[in-house]
Amino acid sequence: MNTAVILCGGLGKRLRPITKIIPKPLLKVGEYRLIEILTHYLIKNNFKKIILASKYKSSVFKRQIKNLQKKYPSINFEISIERTKLGTCGPIRLLKNSLPDNFLVINGDIITNIKLNKKFNKFKKEKNLMCVFSKSIKTPFDFGKLIIKKNKIQKVFEKPITENEIIAGIYFLKKKIIEYIPKNEYYGMDQLIKKLIKLKKNPTREKILNEYWVDIGSHKTYNKIKKLNFAKKFKIN
């Protein structure tokens, strides 16, 4: 059974004061909550078991999962609640008995339309423990950039655009990877990636190109998309 873990335990500090009342995955975008859009997306990509990894305001997610189960009775929903903060990677260890040999982990504040089926099936056949989805992000630099040689200005670039390839908050993992995650310790995906690199078990990368992808991490982004009709865009019913 294809299994997906949605990370819902974060405090959403960058979206305060909104998230003081509503946890980020339950914010509304158009007619639906983020978690509803994400659940629909995962089901559409053939994931039959969905686990919510929660901590902050977990009682709210308990109610939400009942609503999702009513809407999608054929899907197996579970909820995991952290007793202490475990970061983006630590909650996976708590789920050891609920996970198959290969599974997906996705941040609870992402909206995307990436087609996962073929990519996930390919990963299942590979030996590598982890595949990290990435995205190239272009960001304007707020100042003029100088190129200096022997204390003389050679070139000047006025507010140049910088481009960085970032972690997109979507991961394919093999269950064997759990042995590299510390028990009952705050641990991030970035730390896990660094550990695997150090052990020469380098994760592979799946780059997001033209597909839609947005991280609802800031007021600017949320204000930009919260009125969009994702029901129409992703055919949610």
C-alpha cells in the first residue's frame, strides 16, 4: 500500500499571529484547507494510506482526520502525536510500525501538482535510501554587487538575481533509513541528508521543473494565493 506521511507538527512561526489560532496545514486557500488540498493530491497520486505527524494543536488534527475519513472512506488515515518536538525527520522514527518498505514524506504547507506515480515506482526499484525533491528559486538581491580585483572595482551588478536549488519538502524514503534517525531527539531532514552524505550513502535528487509548486511559508506567499480557486485548478470535489 502506497503510504504518505504529512508533516503537520510545526509552529508556523513565520505566519504568526494567524498560526497562533490555526495551525498552518489547516489554513484556508480558496474554499479548502491546505490539508484537504494535499490529501486530495496524494489520493490522486495513488497513495492509499495517509499519516498525519502532528504536535502543535494536535487535537485540531484529530478532528480534521475524522472529517477526511468520512470524505474518503476507502483511504486508511492515521495520526501520530509527538510528545516532544522532533523536527521534520524525528517523527518518522515514531512511525516505524506503520510504514512499508518505501514511503513518501511531504511538508504540510505545500501545494503542488507533481505527478508522483512513475517517480515513486522507480524509487522502489533503486537501492538508495532517500530521494529529495528540489526546486530552483530565483531571488532578487537587494543591493548592488561589486566585483573587486586589487582593490579596484571591475564590475558592478545592480540588484542581481541569485538562483539557488532548494529542498522542496518532498521526499521518497526507504524504511531502512530509520536506523540513521536518533530516537526521541529533535532532528531535521537537512541533518539526515548530511549524515547520509558523510556515510557516502548520498541521496538522489528529483528536480521540479515546470510543475506547480508553492510553499506557504510566509505572509507574502499566503496572501498571494489564499484566494485562488484550487478546487478548480486541481479538480477537487
